[in-house]
Amino acid sequence: MRALLQRVSQASVSVDGEVCGAIGPGYLILICAMQGDTEAQADRLAAKIVKLRVFKDAAGKMNLSIAQVGGAALIVSQFTLAADLRGNRPGFSLAAAPDRGKAFYDHFVAAIAASGIPVATGIFGADMDVSLNNDGPVTIWMDTDTL
């Protein structure tokens, strides 16, 4: 799986002009299931994100996890993270098929929620508008192949 994690002061996602998910401080997580992914990889990625210490402590150092600061996660499916850029027009054949992608997305969302982090989501497969205030900015690329 691939994820783009952004520490945010707020984020929201809308479909057809209607907000379907919104959070205050926490993470905006753009997530993509790749061909060959497993539920174990989704679980490992979720656990890593929950434990990642990128929130500021009292001294201003990135030393606290999302749970320690009471943050939430807005999780949005993003198949374009699978882009193959060898040509000038990206290809997305490395992404999991939509039915498998949705199953992994749902599994990942459940894994984050099971850790006690409040979760909001977009709508899988929808044309979404995402709004955010990146805090820091802190943006981290994650791939289960390198964790």
C-alpha cells in the first residue's frame, strides 16, 4: 500500500459540493492499494501511522503520536498514488483493481479506527474535493514495500 500522510490543523473532503468527512487537528491520509497488497500490509501501515511521532511536544519537537495529541484521521482513497510516470501520460495499472482497492481501503480505515483514532472518510471511487491546512508543513510518503 502507498500513503501520503499530511499533518493538518484541519481537513475536509466533499463530493458534489457536500462535505462527507471533516476533521480538526490530525492527519489527512491519502491511501492507495497496490496490486499484490495484503491485509497484513494494511495493518502494518496503519500501526506505523498511529505510532508515528510527528506532532509537537511542549518543547516544539516532533515527539508525539496522533493518539497522544487527541488527533483524528481523514482517510481518502487516492489511486493516483500508483502512477507509473515512465511516459508523459501517467498509467495506473499498478493500483489494485477497484473491488480489491475498496476492500483494502475499508480494512485500512477499520484498522486506524480500531486503534482509537477518530476517523472520517471520503467516498471510495468518487470525484472528491479535498481541502486542508497542512501544519508545518509536514508531509510524509509511505510505502509498505519500504517499511
